[in-house]
Amino acid sequence: MKTIEKETDCGTIRGLMNDEGICEFRGIRYAAAERWKYPVPVNNWDGVYDATSFGAACVQMRTYDDESLKNPEPFYYREFRKGMHFDYSEDCLFLNIWSPAYACGAPVVLYIHGGAFMGGCGNEMHMNGTEFAKRGVIFVSINYRLGVFGFLCSRELEEESGHTGNYGLYDQVEAIRWIRRHIASFGGDPERITLYGQSAGAMSIQQLVLSPSVKPLIAGACMSSGGGIGREFAAVTPVHDSLSYCARITKRLGVTLEEWRRKTPEEVLNAVKVSADRELLNHLCPHIDGNLIPEDPAKAVSEGKMADIPYLLSTNSEDMLPEILNRMAVSFCTSVNKLHRKPAWYFRFTRRLPGDDAGAFHSAELWYTMETLRHCWRPMEEKDYALSNALLSALCCFAENGYPKSPAIPEWRPMSRPSGPYLEFGDTGVQIHA
């Protein structure tokens, strides 16, 4: 890695260039926000901005609960975080850019990480945009507010700001707007921004493509293991349905907003710990707020109000709740294609990863879609690299022209019915299911 400097419309920025000629700009502040207030954009800086190290992730449970000391090691810790260092803060609105050195008008992929809206960040072990950039696509990952910091809602906060909740989603929107304004300075095309998210990231994108304020800003959407409308799982309900739950949290913090905001991040997290996991997933998550999410998403989809952009959805064979996630994705794809507008494609990832018996587990495909297999502890085989090349090539073609066409995969038609057509990326390679 060598240090480089670049002139942008925000000011001078210092980043890194790797041996393959890919530029990395890490930890760029795209917005700032006080606790339970909506983000304020950051569009310039004084002096030279140091973008040679990643910014802090949002404070989350693992901030104060060292995963490395647990026995046995948590599955996802071993998979994506073991041996890595992360900083944590409520001041966490940072993005990272990987771009070809001489990019000009390149398509852009914005990756929104998963983690049940409770954890994660934009620079875990599998998240690296080098291979996208080598194929001419600028890759951006972001941090956003999570859990109680990103999705608390209350009447007091509603009185203060006019609406409440969804702080983490508003962070994501501000990141999209930052890219629209400034990505040309890094060689990107602001009119070709494709959103890509997995799990909670995909669930976020599902809401963004239905939001009137976001639809004009994006050119495509990829949603892995979380796209579609949830009913049994990941249902999006009105803010007011969660006010009583959130009131139990804030009662432990004090009486006034000022008291809530004086508590340390650890005290805030401790106020949430008494909740059952199911309550967290039901209440500290996206809600219909009458603003960013103006109406019931299921109703919006039934009325064809999703953004008129191409879509690419996927699920895994050993996914979390595989049948439900599969049904959500397939239903959304067929709903889109019935409109005869820009199409929706679907693929199923079934490769049973080597090294254990977890199979094609929830988020397993990320090693392949980002082609970061060399960072993985698993004994990857030649066919894994071939599968990864096929998947990443399809994603880059999708970002380039809205169609996942690539010499590495068979001809792939949009999903017209629940049984197909779709592509399977599995143990025996890539197969078409007509």
C-alpha cells in the first residue's frame, strides 16, 4: 500500500493505493448526528482529510462483550471478525470507497451491511471492494446507527423532530445523497448507483426502494436474504406500535430527553439488555413513520409503488428461516415482473462451504459476491473461485447496465413465476432452472 492524495469537491483527501492500482479511501465522514437526532450532511472539510483508516462502527452489544473470550467462539465471529480490530462510537457515520485509479463515469455499488439491525459494520473481513474496482465498478460500504441508537422511537422525540425512529435508515439515505453529490470526484457516475445489501441491509433496501424520497436517487437494487415483504418475519409496522416497548427502555434512562442523552452508550445498551431477542427484532427495526416510510410496504408493493429499477434478489439453501426468506424474495420478483417495467432476477446460493457442516448458511454467499475467498479460514477449492468469479461478474454487469449478463453464467431470464426461471450457484457450478 502507498499513500496518495486526491482533490475532490469536498477538499483534499489522503487515501491508499494497493499494488493492483486500486484506490482505497477509508472512514470518510458523510454525516454527523447527535443521539436520536437525524443526520446532518458533511460536504467539505478543512485541510487534508485522512482516509487511510476505517471509521468507528456504531456502538453495539459486542462493544462491551468481547467475542474472542467466549468458548466456543461465536460462529459469525470466527467467520467474519476473528483477529480483526474495530473501534466503536455513536459517532459512526463513515463510508469507505474502493475505486479504479483512473475511473471516469464508473457505475457505483453501495453496500449496506446486515446484522439484524443490531450489529455489524462496513469493514468486516469479507467486505472489500477491490475485486469490484478491478472490474471497473466503484464499491462503497457504510456504517450507520444500529439497535437502540438507530431505531428507538418515542413521543418525546416525535415532538422534538416532527417524527421519530428509523435514524439508521435516514443515515443510509444521507450516504446515498453524499454519493450522488460527490462520487464524480472519485470517478463515479452519480446516475448509476446500485444498492446492494444482505439480511438487515436487504431489508433496509426493501424500504428504500418504496420511499418516494429515495426512488429518484438509485438505478438498481440487489437484495440478499432479506428482500421482499415480510409478514411472519421482518414485518414493518407503524412507529406507534412500538412506543410502549421503547418507553420501557427510556424509563430506565430518566425522565427527560436531556437525561436520556447524558447516559453513556453502555448505560443505554444495558437498558435494552433485559429485552428478549424477539422484542428487539420487532421493535428496534424499521417502522412506518409517515415520512421516509409513508405507508404499509405490503400495500405499496401491491399497488406497484416500488422504484422502477432493475432488481436482483437471492436466498441461501441453509439460510436463516430459508422458506420464509425464499418466499419473500420470489413473491417480490414476480410482483415486479407482472408490472412489465424494469425486470427482477432471482438466484439461489446452495454451495455447501468447505470446512464444516454449516452448508450455504445465512451470509455465506458474501465471500463469493465480493470475491474475498482468500481472506476466509475455510479450505476453499478451485470450484469456489470459479463460482465467485461467476457471481461477481454477474453483479458487476448488473451495476453496469441493469442486466446480470456475463460470459461466466448461462443466459438468465427474469423470474416470471414462483418456480422460475432462476439461477442456482451451487456445488456443481452454475445451473439454470427454467
